[in-house]
Amino acid sequence: MSRRNASRQNNNGSKPAWVWFVLGNFTGGFAVFILFLNGLQNEGQAPGADKPRAAQTQPAEQESKPRFDFYTLLQENEVSVPPPKTAQPVRRRSAPGDSGPAESPAPTPVPVEPALVYILQAASFRDAAEAERLRAQLTLANLDVNVETATDSRGTWHRVLVGPYESRSRVAKAREILAEHQLMPLVLKRPNSR
């Protein structure tokens, strides 16, 4: 029972919430009214009194705005590029007896072979049988696989090579297939041997 009396004593000494609400709204309304009256007084001033104040604020606004000088700097630093030095195709003049205009044959584009090709080294083994086993697995995965034998100071190694590929996109696809077989290939660049 002492708890009930204690809570009633706390409520009796404080004001209800609605009183605080009304008091806050009244105070806020009074502040808005004062600001509104202040705005009306500024509009009612003589036009001559307002001009010096506007003149003082304009330079401050201009100083605070950033200036962009790069448009003028770009025009000053413009460099003229000469036209390319490629020969224009010469058109043959048609003879007076020809009925139509003669067209020069279009030059055939020469396919340019890349200087380097990409080869993936899937793995290297000391045992040739293991290299052949991996070659068979990767051939079944639709890859172009070769086994290359190399000898160095540490002995003979049988390297399983995938490729050659001329584009990086095809190399990336082959690497994905090798990753599915839990292999981390090395990418080798070699000169094109065609």
C-alpha cells in the first residue's frame, strides 16, 4: 500500500501533460507572431533604405561563389593535331566511252596475327602417366590440351599446357573450366609460332 501512496504523491505535485502541451503551443505561436511582425516592418521600410544593404550583400555573394577558370585555361592550352599522313585512294577517271563511273577496288584488309599467344600451364608432373591422365580429363572438358616435356637441373618434367589462345576472354573461359577441376593454372605468353 505504501507504493500506491508514493505514486499518488508524485502525481499530485507535478502538472498534467496537457498543461505543458498548451503552454508550449502558446509560446511557439507567440514567437512566430513576433517574427511575422518583424518581417512586415522590414517590407514597410522606404525603398532607399534597403538599397545600401543590398549593395553590401552582392559582393559577398560574388566572393563566396567558386570561379571556374578551366574553361578559359583549356582554350588557351588547345593543341592542333595535324591530319594523319595516310594516302587517300586514287580514283581512276572514266574514259569518255565508259557509261558509268569507275570505282577503285577496295583494299583488302590484311589480317594481323597477334605477336603473342596465351598458354595456360595447368600442372607439371615428374611422372608422364599422371600428365597423360590430366590431359585426358581436360580433353573431355573440351579444352585443347598438350603435354610438353622439359628437362632442367632438377630432372624431367611433364607440363600439361592448355591453349594457345589469342584473346584474354578465351583465356578467362579456359581458367574457369580449370578452376572447376580444382586447378590453378599459370598464364604464359609465348610468341605466335604460325
